[in-house]
Amino acid sequence: MSTEREVEILLVEDNPDDAELAMRALRRHNLANNVVHVKDGAEALDFVFGRGSYEGRNDKPKVILLDLKLPKVGGLEVLKQVKENEATKCIPVVILTSSKEEQDLINGYKLGVNSYIVKPVDFEGFADAVKDLGMYWLLLNEGPPHV
């Protein structure tokens, strides 16, 4: 059994303002005690698969909030690798992006995304969207016992 606190949300977001706003919205509503924020797709994959600076960690997040337009490794590639791996494919992945491109939406669902949310452009709308995501995925949704 790990002595680390279980990660509830892995937030994969390269925009520091969006990341801070999302984390504040989750904390303000007591929805996530342990949110890990990573800034690019390569770091997200290292975290999920316990590689690199995350070597040896074996607990999986309850949900991944994933931006699409990321440095190093794009969000769709992160999604693909998570959903193709037997050990991680049951982790819910929510794309939270500013992209309204229809092809991104189609590709996300083809690769197994659980939800696709376009970020509202205003502060309150974005905070509300993150709060609602947290409430649904952490409190209402019944996930598999240990993914």
C-alpha cells in the first residue's frame, strides 16, 4: 500500500492562468484534496505511467482533465496512450480545451475520451465548468474499484 495520498485529479494544462483558475475552483468547492498539475503531455505520460521523475509511483488519478494544445506531446496523443494501455484505459479522461475544431472533437471520441468540454471564455463560466466537472467525476460518477 502506498504512503502517498491518492491523486484525485491530474490536471494537464500548459496555460498557468487556466491551471490556477481550475485548481482554485476545485479547492473552493472542496472537490479535490490532491490535484496534481503538469504542464505538458510528456510530463502527463510520465506521471500516469510512473516514468522519469515519477518513477515508482503506482497509484492512478481518479480523473484526468486534459488540454489538447500541449507542448512536447499533444493531448490527443496522451489520450491515445492512456486509453490503449490495459492498466490505464479505465481512467476517465475529460478533454478541457479551447478548441472548437470539429476534428478534435471527433478524434477525441474515437480515441475514447469520456467527455469533451470547450472552456468558457469568461472567468465565472470557466470556474463553474471546472466545479461541475469535479462534482460529477469525483462525487457522482461510480468508477471502477481500482484502475
